[in-house]
Amino acid sequence: MNKKIMFGSFLRFAAHGMLAAGCWTAALCGYNAEAAPEENTLVLSRNGKMCCNVVMPSQPELVEVTAGEELCAYLAKAAGAPVATRSTAPLPGAVNIYLGTVDRKELASKFAPGTVKALKGDGYALRAGPDGIYILGNNPNGVLYGVYGFLKKNIGLRWFHPGPDGEYCPSTPDIRIGYFEKYSNPSFAYRWPGGDLNRANSNEQAKWHVRNGLQLDAPKWMYVTTDRFIKTETMRRPHLLSAGGGHELSDLVCKRAEREKLFKEHPEYFGMFRGKRILKYWAVQPCLSNPEVFERIYQGVKETLMTYPRGGTHTIGTDDTPQFCECPECSKGVPPEEANNELTSTKFYTFVQKIKDRLKKERVPGQLNAWGYHGYVKPPMGKVRVDPSVRIHFHAFGHCHTHALDDPNCPNNVNFLSIIRAWQKQGISMQFNEVTSCLPQGCDGADMCNDPACHGVEYLPMERRTAQTLRLYRDMKVNGVTQFMSPYDITYRGKIFLKNRRNTDMPMSMWHHNYTLAQYLWDADTDFDTFFEDTGSKFYGPGWPAMKGLRLKLYDLFENGPHMFSGVPNEALADMLLQKPGSEKEIEALFEEAERLAAKDPLRLKRIKLERDYYRESIYKMFQRVKLNRRPDTIMTQTRAAIVPDGELDEAIWKKAPIVTDFRRTKDGQVQKPEFQVAAKALYDDEYLYLGIETKDPAAPSLAAYEKKPSLKIYHDAYLDIFIKAPDGGDFYYQITINLAGTCLEYKRNSGALGTPTALGVKVKTKVLSDRVCYEIAIPVKALNGANAPGKQWKINIGWAPRLDRDTAADKTRDAVCLGTTFHLSYMNFVCGKQTVK
């Protein structure tokens, strides 16, 4: 599509407010009467009448057309005038506002040479002087961003979230602009929050993105679609040409409908797991060492880049499973550290580099990116290197958002930063997919919940941390950030997106974070306190004093809580925020005060009431669930005789130990009783904690139990999970995973972070009966950095995941159950009792 259009077409395309030559004389009368000069000041409107004219290029790009339209519309709206005019030549007697790019020498010459030279990427320069106002873009996108920069900085416009209630436009009948010159460059080249849902088929979301300095997604189908609206509305705004990618390897090998036929003809194309080729979709990666598999995937990548319009960005990623093929050829050359298939960086990036080499050899245009995901977040080992032109799109699952990114006392972020620096040491450019929006709030179904009666939403007080993080990312020369944002109007390629309240309301419930993210992606040097005050005072109006106290209170609770990263259960986050005595009442009181202060301002009152509702349907709701589901402490019996695990639980002392039952499953945000129950008992002595656990299941003999050595593949078996936190154990807890064969995988974890394998010396014996599995476990307390004594309180959760299907990596799992409402970070108190039994 030719984005340049002739001026005649431009008049027909956007005639509103445009002055043709014959109109100039009539317009001059009004302008000459109103635009009296003031010293070092330009008058754009007086008493609600426009005194300015926007001067457009004679052959504008579509993005420049949008710039002219938006500038005229918002100047008129601020002034309360019916129209602002546009022309292709200066209007005598008016304050002329010139739009154009740096290649228009007559405009660039109006700026200091250093200003023009300083422009980069989508940057822009602004100048107001005796000869008018100049909005100069380093490229056509910069012209539009410059218009929005001018409207924000000089007129006071704000777009907090999509839709009419998110806009702030001051009423300014008299608009005066003092002389100035400044420029602005984006801090990040890649500013694409929203994934593939921020295109113009979600039009209000698209407008919000661009007005706040972000970019739109433009997949190649958009260039040939018959939907003129989607195509035009995207092309007339800054956008990134996408050539596809993502979870794609199996789909590039063959169409999903053809998998069974291909498997019969060529099982060697499919990944091997536990000695068998696996048909199941997304269970194992394809066999990447197979030449025909490589050829099919390569041709698929090449086709996306060669499709009209040629080029764009293709991001290659694996199927959404961590399991890679285990065949002998795929295992050749793999370093010992990756032999167990838990780390897969060398396998994956060796394959990526082969794709890149072939693309380069055949001179295929475009940018190849690769995911950093699952077991391949780290750089490859040994001599394998990724071409520096390949950008790593890093999924930041291990990033702790509670603590500062550079906090040396946060092991999560120390580890996270070490991975980034390892990539950068190899000269690789990175961009991040921040996955804060993967955190479910108010409903465990999160974005996949399709219950129209569900009111769960996402509401996180993390914008101050977001600002700090983006400044550090900028200093580290990170290329940019993306993040999932639901579209405001919930349409996706003309279809209704999953219509739950979390999705429909995310642009409003998470506006603090989204708006901050956009601001700092453009200008990472923004002073947060100034930004915070400007944003809050305009959004909440008279309710701001109370809402300011509320946000600061939430910041304090959030930033000083335990570690938080994607996947932390909602009740853990809620408990983190509201467990401090008095916090719950203080927050409610601040909402009450804010509503009282804003009572006479309908829009601000509406915003505050809506935010209070978001708080109640997320953090508050989950905290009530935490309190409701808390159980009485379990008093552990002290034993004088050491227990030697044999899986029988037949010692007399087990019969005297208190029993814990009522294990639960959580489904669609509701705590339910499982089909088959689990029972647990606990004992202690000076050296050990003892757990006796029975998991009832009539299919017990058929449960999967393959792994004889500790590895992450144990999670493809039926397994028992024990989460245990020592008295005075600080931030750390331990996860002990045991399958039916008694294989034990032990991790030291940090409030949900990627853990560190450890050796605790756990003793375990299992016994599989016809209708149940018995576990007898002895855990040395010294290895947990704990000690036993009467009154000592351990936090323990027990989970059970019974997998049935022995033939695939993606085993069928019955409903998992646990003592808490989720596996990680949901505990019961087990207290060392005073009673001693022989």
C-alpha cells in the first residue's frame, strides 16, 4: 500500500477543517481580528475562537494525515471552538503550525543544528517562535508522536486509559504558547505492550497506544485484508510489521489436521520421549535433528518473511512445552549440564542459528527474533553462539516485581539480571515480555475464565516499581518491552474475545500500570514523583488527597512484601498486601474519604467507585478467601523413637498422631472437594519431621511412575508435592517432589522463584496398593535451616497430582488436590506439640 497520498486525495480523505486556497481570504478576517501579537507568546485561540492554522505537507504520509487531524481536533476541543483549520501553505495573519519530517529542509532549518542532529528513531522536535510553531519528526511516525507530545506538554492533554472516561482535556478558551525549543527521543525502540491485540480492530485501544507513544501490531494479513477499516486505521498510525512466529514448531512441520497421517508415514519427524515417538500435539518438540524437519520449519519461516510485504519480524519459538526430543541425534553434542533436558538452550539456539545462517545465505529480508522461554532462557553453552542480529525476546518469568530489579538482597532478581548480562556479554540485543498480567486476580481462571458471572479483575499497585525497572532496562540498553493487555472493546479479528470481566475491564483496572509503562517506554528519565502527582491530580480531581494516600499505602505494602512474579497465586498476593494489621480498614477508610471529597464531581466519583470495586473484586476478595480457608493449627506429636520409613505407616505412634484431611481442589476460583481424598499425619523429633500420607485412588496401580533419578521429568509422573517453610526461615521455602517409585526431587525456592536444586537428605518409602498410595517420609530439619522444639511452627502444604496416561509426555492428570488452595505459597501451620509419645 502506498502510504503517500496526493493532496487532492488528502482533501477528500480528511476534508474536515482543511482550508482550500479559495477559503483563505474569508478566514483571514477572523484571524487578523483575533491574533494580536504578544511578546514572546503565540496565541492559538482567544475566547474560544481559533487563531491558528495547521500547515500540512503537500504529499503527506497517512501517519501525517492522522497527525493533522488529531492536532486540529484536540486544539478545537481544548479551546471549545467548532474547528481548527489545515492547509498546505501558511495562512497570513494566523499562527501557523507546521508539520513535517527532517528531510524537509525548510522546516529543519528553523531548529538549532544540534536539535535536528540529536533526533533518533521515532523522535521529534518542537519549536515555537515568532514565525510559528514547528513539529518536526525524525520520520513520519515522529510527526504524529510530536503532535501528541505538543498536546500533552503545551495544552495539558492526557489519555489515562482507552475510552472517553480515560481522557483529560482541559478547557482553555485562551491558548497561549511561549517561545521554546525542545526535542524528545523514545527511550526504547520497541514499545509494543499488548501483544497482538493492540491493532486497529480494537480501535480505542489502538488510539490509546499511539497517543501514549506506543506502537501497533501490523501482521501481514492486514495488508491484504478486505476489511478496509482495520487496514486503514492501522496504516495511519505507527506500526510494526509482523511476520508471525510464536509457539510454532509443530505447526511449521505440518498442519494440525495432518499430524496423524504424517505420524504414520514419518514417525521420525516427531519428538521422542522415554524411548517413544510422541504424536500428541504440543507434548514434545519435533525432532529438530531430522533434516526434513529442519527444512519444513525453515521454509515456513522463510515464507512468512517473503510474503507481501516482504520483510518484517519473525519470532521463532517452541511448542508450549519444555520437553525436547530425546533421540540420540538430538542429544549429540549437548553439554553435560543440559543432558537431563531441563536446560535446553544449546539445543534450541543451535537450531535457531541454523535457521539464521540459511536465511542469510539466501538473502531473505527481515528480522529474525528468538524466544527466551522455558528451559532456554539462558545463552547456549560451549562454542555455540547466536548471530548478534538475532534479537532475543525474553519471557521474564523469573523477574520479581515486588523488589527493585537491582536489589542485591533479592535472589530472584540477582539471578534474572545474571541471565540478561550473560546474553549481553555475547553481544545479543534483548526485548522483554513482562508477564505481570499473567497474575490471576479475583479468579483462578484469569484471562481464560469464560464465566460471564465472574467478576474477578486484575488490580496491582506496582507502577512505581515499573518505573524503576524501565529506567534500569534503558540503562542496560534493552531494546524494549511488551506485555499482554486486553483490548478495550474486546474484539479480535472481528470476533469477541473471551468475555470475562478481567479482560473487559483490564484497560481500566490496570490503568495505573499501563499508563506508567507507556510513559517510561518513551521517557525513562521521567521523575516519578512529579509524574505521580500530575497523573493522580488530573485523574482523581478533588478525590486525589485521599487516593494519593491510598496509592502510597498500597505501594508500601506491595514493595515491602514477599517476592512476586508471574504465577504467584492470588491469595498469596492478597495476603501479602493485607496481612499487616490495620491495612484492610485503612484502605477502606481512604476509599470512603476519596468518595466524600469527589462527591460533587461525577466523573471523578465514578472513577473512584470503579477502582474501589476493582480492589474489592481482586485483592480484598482473595484476602477474604484466605481468611475463610485458614484452618486450625495442626499439633504435631513428638516421638522419642526415630521412624525408619518403610511405606507401611503401621507403627503405633502413627495411630496416635492427629490426622489432617479435607484436601481441596480449586477450580474456576472456587474451592471444591475432590473426587478422591488424601490424608496426612505429622510427627517430629529433634532431628526430623515425619510425614505419613495416604492418597486414595482406585486407579493407583495404573499411575505413572517412570523416573528413577531426580529430574524435572518427574512432573510427567504421578507425584506428591511437599512445600515446607521452617520457623524463622525468612523468605525461603523448600519443595520436595516424590513420585510413586520414591524418586525425590528437592528444590530451595524463594517465594515462587525458579528454585535451586538442593540435596536435603530426605528419606522416603512408598507403597502402592490396589486403592491407594502410601508415603512415609523423614525430612531432616537441619537441612531446612530449622530446629524442632515445643511451640515451633512450621508452614507446610501438601499437594497430590495423579497422572494416569503412561504413553505421552503430556499425561492426563486427574484434578490435583492440596491442603491449601494452591500448591505454592499456601500453607497450614504445623506446630511442634509438647506431648511426647514412645
